[in-house]
Amino acid sequence: MLMAVGMITVFTILALIVIFGNILISLVNRYIPETKVSAVIRSATHTGIDPRKMVAIVSAVDVVTEGKAKVTSITKAE
């Protein structure tokens, strides 16, 4: 009997975690917008710089400056 009560309790708690996790995910997706792809990243194909490197540079600048700086252009050094 005690084992059945324990299994039901674990199942109930795990079900609640899944339900509340899905509710939290849907609320975050609804009220917090995704960041837009900047014009610098979109222009990566025109400048010949690898788009993955461009994203890494823009992300690094954003993290280091805590969102206060913005990359406006990137040119290849020759």
C-alpha cells in the first residue's frame, strides 16, 4: 500500500512539473518577444563574412557591453 501511495505521489508531482513548465514556456513565448536579426547579420552574405562568425561577434559585443553597444558594421581587414 505504501509503495502505491509513493508511486502516485511521484507521478502527480512529475505531472505538475510538466504542466507548469509548459504553461511557463507558453507565457514567456507570448509576452517576451524574440530579438530581431540585426541589419549587420543580414548583410553578412553581401560582405563575404561567414554568418556564424557574424553572429558570434554581435553576441560577444552584446554580452560584454551588457546590451549598451550595438554593432553597426563589420569590415574585413586586408
